[in-house]
Amino acid sequence: MSRLNRRDALNFLSKLTLRRIGNFLLLWTSYQLSKGLGRPIHWGNPFSLSIEPTTSCNLRCPECPSGLRAFTRPTGMLKTDFFRNTIDQLQRDLTYLVFYFQGEPYLNPDFLEMVKYAADKKIYTATSTNAHYLNDENAKRTVQSGLDRLIISIDGTTQDVYQQYRVGGKLEKVLEGAQNIVRWKKELKSTTPFIIFQFLVVKPNEHQIDEVQKLGKEIGVDAVWLKTAQVYDYENDPNQLIPTIDKYSRYKTTTTGTRFKGRMANHCWRLWQDPVITWDGLVAPCCFDKDATHRLGDLKATSFKEIWRSPAYQSFRQKLWKGRKNIDICANCSEGTKVWG
């Protein structure tokens, strides 16, 4: 199944306004100008945004801070009033909103209410889930919320393989949840959400790539995407996750050791247009800062506009320009390498 879907693309384009297009052009122009001049120049407001419904998760995936309970920052739930206030500040320029950073979104009881609030403002909304909470009621509410894209993590086609990465998970719950969403889309005659099976290719499941494609067609999801995995300690790979199929690996093993395939360019489009907001209002530079250690501001104390234009934000962009390999979250980032198979 192709990653490009005509209906999904048209739905995304329907969210664009002249102001949002103009904002994107400002961002893109300033980014290209920065690359040409060799120093960061920044115009415009976020075109895309990731916001965290919760850090809580029901699973214990081995390369996930939520799963490992490895955060130094507190666990909690995004509050509706705070979310609405944040979206109200950004919605005129914001086009794409991802309800995900860490954790399982459906654990937040107000999650779908927040989705509807953003969808009503004609913002393209997306989320990623392990699908264990897509019971009949939640599936119906998901379709009714106006969610545009639903990514369902399915990292194995048999329970024995699935649970090797999705520790504590049950494949039957994932399949049941996907079937519920597909059925309610049909019953409600809805074109959304665009349903994706996301298959994180790791060594234990790489032999099931063909099987997950077939399974996606049988259930009736809109697409099956194969994603390469980030491995924190890739030089040692303690969980034996790096696949043997080179196409699906972000890393290359040589006689001198394992290295990251990324180009490590000293610039990054994400820092121009795609910030991350944690459940408690911290602004992080991107989704690779899992623990928000490089926090650039706190929305509980400062408006987003002040943070976005702050010396701290510009200083981080400048720091990356001087040497990406010297920033911990950037050294193993997929920017500049192939993520999707």
C-alpha cells in the first residue's frame, strides 16, 4: 500500500487557508535562507505541532521511555482548559496537530474531546495508539471526533512475535480495535480517520513483513507503513532489535562497529515549524527530546509567542547550526536518513 493516499491528501489540503499557506511560505523561505547564509533566520509560526495527552502507558516497550518508566519529568494528563488555551493561541497558523509525544493517548479520558475541539477549528489531527483501548464505544467516539489520521502500532502478526517488542500487549486487542474502527467508519459513512497499520521493523519481526501487509488488507485499514526503529544504544544493541535487512535499519554494521546512517546535517526543518508541548506545558524543540531536557519555555508562565521568539529558542537553533553531533538528542535523530520502508 502506498504512503500517498488521494483521499487523505485532499482532506489535508482542505484544512489550508490563505493565512496558513502564507505562514508555511514564511517558514520555508526563512529556513532555505538560513541554509544559504549558514546562520539561523526564522520567520513564521508553527505549521505543525505535537502535543502530549499523557506520559502514562499500559505497555513496556524496550526502546520507549514511557514503557521503561524512565522519565525524570513527572507523569500526568493534559488538561482540557490548558489545551484549548494553547490551541487558541496557535490555530490561525497551525495546520497539522499530532496528539502524541510519549504515552498512550487513550488513557487520557478527555483525549477525544480535545481532538474534536481541534477538528472543529479545521486543523488536521492525528494520533498514534497501541489500540488496546479501541473498544466499541471508543472506536465510535473516535470516528465522531473528527480525527483525521489514526496510526495503530502493530509490530507482529502473531502473539509470540508481537510481545517481544510490545511487552505486556495483546495482539488480539490490537486487531479487535482496528476492526472496531473500520466498522464504525462504514456505519457512520465517514471518510476519516485514515487508518494506518504501523509496523516497526525490528529483528524479531522482520520475517513477518509480507504477513502484516496481508493482514492490513484483510481487516480493511487504509495503509500499512513499515517504519525503521530508533535504538538508543545501537553500538551494543542490548535488546537485539536492529534488523538484518539493511533497507529497514537506521544503522550500518561494519568491521569497526555499528554506525548511524544519518547524514548529520547541521540544520533541521523541525526546529523551524514543528515544536513539541508536554502534558504539563513544557516546550521542547522536537519529538526526539523524550524527557524534555532541552526545554525552551513553560506555557504555564509564558505565552507561546514569547517562547517561540525567545533568545533560548534561537540559541538552540544556533547551537544545532554549529554542530548537530554535539547535541545529544540530535546525534541519533532520523532527520537526514530514511525512516519509512
